[in-house]
Amino acid sequence: MCFKGVQYIANQNKLVLYNASGQMLYGTQTVSGKKYYFNKVTGALQQTGQVYLQGHWYLLNSYSKPLTGFQYISSQKKTNRTIGLFLL
């Protein structure tokens, strides 16, 4: 099976990016017109807060780890529920 696009690797709790050939991408990459940094060793997305990638919202903590469940977003003064990783 060949993965492409943004993928969540559950057993490593990280978001990564694959090209059309199924190769993991590293460093600065452009996704949907925006630039993101993927760790040069692990391929993990290195960002915090809310991230919109390929039609889905992700909420990442200060270690760039995806969060699930009810999460309070202080800058918006609201609580969002995340299922899987997607903000609802």
C-alpha cells in the first residue's frame, strides 16, 4: 500500500507527509499553498496550535503532537472536541 499526502502515524503519534510515489518528505514543504516544516530525521510535522492541512483541521501541542478529546483553545476562548485528530 502506498500512502500519499498528510498521514497520521498513530503508533508514533505524529503527522507526516508523503509524495505521490509514497516517499516521506522532510524539511520545508508546501501543502495547499502554505509552507510547513517536517523534521529532517523523523519526518514529523513541527508546528503548534491549529493547523489546516489538505481539508482537515489538526490541533498540535507544544511538542507538535496531535491532541484528541476536548481541548480548550485559549486564544479563541472556546473548547473544541477532536475525534481522530479533526476539530469538530
